[in-house]
Amino acid sequence: MKKFFIALSVLAALMLSVVPSQALIGMPDDTPGNSAVVPFIAAIPGTGNGDLNTLMVFVDVGLLDGIDFHYTIYTVESDTVYDDDMEGTRGDIVSTDALTQIGLMAPALKEMLEVDLDGNGTNDHYAGYIYFDSNVVTNSVVGSMYFVDLPNGVAAAANIPMKEYDNTLGAFQAQMAPGANFVELFSPNALQGAEDLQDGLAAPTDAVSFGIYPRFYIQAAGDATWLLFWKSANVIPGTLHVDFYDNDEVDVSSNIPLIYELDIIDIEPYLPIGLFPAATYPKEGWIDLEWLTNTADLRNLEILGWSYQQATAGVAAANWTVLLPMWRDLP
């Protein structure tokens, strides 16, 4: 019996040590949070580019303060074009979508959101991001975003990585959730701080490098994979020379531009022909997208990424899309 209680004690200790790590500050996760950044893409109506729209849904699961956001809409270069409030009671579900929000804006300003995603010289989509900034200091909200083009027979979704409020990090506070608002950062240094805390260090160290690893799959001519990168600063890290891998583990290196605060990259024109011949499908692989974080700006740069894989060249009944968050690490 004594051994049985010792075993229970060890199990309880393991549970206490493991469970909190599932809400890892500095790492996007599926934990209720406080604030959020949500990228959006929507086809410009009447341009013949389909009916793609981005839906955003938030749920209060903590039953604490409800949903109380002040949100701001930004262009891909982080110019502010609109802001308003979104509220919901405890346990509530509130939702909106990109085209509804754009419809509330002044016509001259919504044109600032227009982008050319197919590279033909004509703007075909609206794109930008929305920062949902909470007016309360509890972590009780979860969210999902949906990329939908229902007339074309496609819909894809992913959980929104909620940014947690945490003012208990001590020596790690400035690196992981700074004192201006104590809201979680998704930066290399924030993730490094989380790993240092788990290792029992007394103070955080600086991240040496950062990696984010998107997968792409282009099933047939006319299909696409768009890579979405949100960053907390323009220009940084700039154009990167990275490794492209096919599904036979063969790799070559080429360039990827991460120029704006929100980059939406149709990846096929960036695939090296030597590894992915132009007329050969499917094109499948992943990108080893890493860089040294050898400046304070790079160490503190927040970044999120998604891979939006689309097979939409056929009839609607055979179309499909997938929206996947990118893997990330401190290599």
C-alpha cells in the first residue's frame, strides 16, 4: 500500500509539471487567450476571381469577462484603415468576416487593402490583418478563422493563435509578455524564454536562430499553395536564401521575400525549376526557412505563418482547400 501511494505521488508530480506546459508563452497554441492577430484575404467582388472570404469566430469559454475587443484593421504594410469594438457576454459566440468589415470602411480607404495575388498586374483581392486588442486582462477567449469560397465548393479553417495575458513572469517578463500590456509575444526571444523557464534558468537567454517550416502541395496546373506570413514589422527579415525540399528529400536553395508585415506568397513561381519542372504535377515539398537572430530586431520580431493549399482547378464537387499553421522552432 505504501508503494501504491508513492506511485500516486510521483504521478501527481508529473501531472503538475506537464499540464502547464501545454500553454507555452511564446508558442502559438490552442489555449484560451486575451488578444489576437488574424490575417484575411477576400476576393474583390465583381473581378471574376471567385468569392473567397475570411470568416472570424470568437468564443468566450472561460465564463469570466466575456468578449471585449477593440480591433484595428491594417493593410499588408501596416497602415491603419479602420477600427471599432466587438463585444460579447460570458459564454457568447461573436463573429464577423472580412467583406463585412471592408464594407463599413470609407471607399477611398478600402482601396488601400487591394493586392494583386496572381501577379497579372491587376488587383484581385483585399488582404490585410486585424489586431483584436482585449480591454480585459483575463484569458478566456478562443477563436477560429475560415477561408471560404462556397460557390466554388471550398472551405478551410484553422484555430486562431490567441495571445495570452501574463504578468507573473518575473525576470522573463520583458522578453515574453512585456509590461506595456503583459500580452504574449510570438517572437524567437519569447519562445527562447519559455524554453529557458522549462529548463529552470533564473533569467532568459537570447535566441540564436529561428525557423518556420511551411509545406506546399500543388495538385495540378491551376491549383496553388499560398504561404501567409504575419510579422510585427515591415522589411525584416527581408529576402531570405532558403532550402526547398521535394518529397524525395532532394533539396536546392533559392529565395523567399518576407518584406511586408503581411506577406501572401503564391509559392509556385518561387519553386526552382530544376527541382520542380514547370509542367510536372503534383509539386509537393516543404521549405527549410531559417535565419540567424543576430540583432535585437530579429530576436524580438513576432511571426506567424499558415499554408493555404488549394485544389480549385476542377469542378466544384472535386475542389478542396486546407489551411495549416506552419511548424516553428529554435534550430
